[in-house]
Amino acid sequence: MTWRGSTTVSDRLFACLPYLLPLIDGLVFGSILLAQFPPLQLLFLPLLPVKAIYDSIGQIGQLLAFFALFLLVVRNEKISHFIRFNAMQAILLDIIIFLCSILLKILVPIPGAGFAIETVANTIFLGVVASVVYSVIQSLSGRYAEIPAISDAVHMQVR
């Protein structure tokens, strides 16, 4: 759906950038899967320098990056709706990843839950990768990526 005006090539590229946040944060959940399938690691190799920089700024820096994206991009009405929509959707995906990490930290101390935790972590990782790939492809095509429930919340936040 390409309403609210047409999108330029630069808008499409800038709309893809915020999806680096959930992808980088979701790599933690994929460590088990990537260890089991080493050829799969080659797909995520280009992200390692970005992940190293993102991890080096610490949690306070990551929180500042999160709020900067929200306040300087999502709430800035001078930026196109298309970019703001995708930035907010990436932020919501990142929040979901954060909530999932809390859930897994609660499950880790349960004895005998190792296989279940690996399964949940792999599912979260594959869900994040699928969501990000879908959103980036839609953004590069100039269409709004409609992810159920998440996009509805984004539409309420971004006017």
C-alpha cells in the first residue's frame, strides 16, 4: 500500500536502515541455530562490524540510539511518512525482542528446559529475520510492510 504520496529511492533506502536494530538485537537468539548450521553464518557476516559498533556503545548508548530514532525520526513530521512508519515498526520489533529476552531469562533457571529454550530462541530468531526481510523487501519496493498487530500499532502512532 503506497498511500501518503510516492516514495523516492532515497526514502526507500532510509526506510530500510532502522531494521538493522531488530536484526542486530535478534542475532542473540540465533546463536544456537547459527552454531548448528555454520553456512548460515555467512548470511549474517556483513552485520558483524555493525553489531560490534552497536555493542561497543553499551546499554546506555543503545537506549540513546533507541530514543534518538524515536524522537528525531518517528516524531519529526518533516521526514516522509514512509520512513517514519518503517522506523516505528522497527522500534516495535525491537521492543518485542527485548520482551522475549526477558522471557527467556525467566525460563533459563528451570531445570530440564534447555531444549525448550533452544526451540523458543530459534523461533524468535527466525521470526525476527522473516519480519525484517519482509519489511526490507517491501520498503525497497516502495510499499508499506503490513505485519499483523505491529503495523496496526504503528498506524496509531505515526500520523
